[in-house]
Amino acid sequence: MAYAQTTTGSETAGYKAIGAGLAIGLAGIGGGIAVARTGAAGLSVLSEKPEAFGAVLLIVALGEGIAIYGLIIAILVIIL
């Protein structure tokens, strides 16, 4: 006989916590890698062309946005 498996409230909360942790952790790692690479490249560009500061700042900020997206997803996973 096949029995249907149901999850209790505590199991669901555990899965939500694992999902939220993975979302923020992996997004943080990805954002850190992006900022490290674009920051290093941006510093080398700024040493030759200081007037490109705005463009370099924008590119580094886009890398930081990855971590913010992970935080938003983690919050949504916990709430919903």
C-alpha cells in the first residue's frame, strides 16, 4: 500500500529556513565574486582614466545588487 506523506508545520518551517539560507548564501557568494572581479578591473581603469569613476561605480553596484536580490528572495521564502 502506498501512503501519502504529509509535512507538518515544523517540517515546512525547516524547509523554508534551508531555502532562505541557500538563497542568501549563494547570492552573497555570487555577489562577492562579482564585486571582487569588477572592483579589481575598475581600479585598474580608474588608474588610467579617472573620469570613468561613475561608470565603474555603476558596474560594481550591479554586482552588489545580486546579493540584494538574494536577500529579497530569502525574505519572500520565509514570509510566504
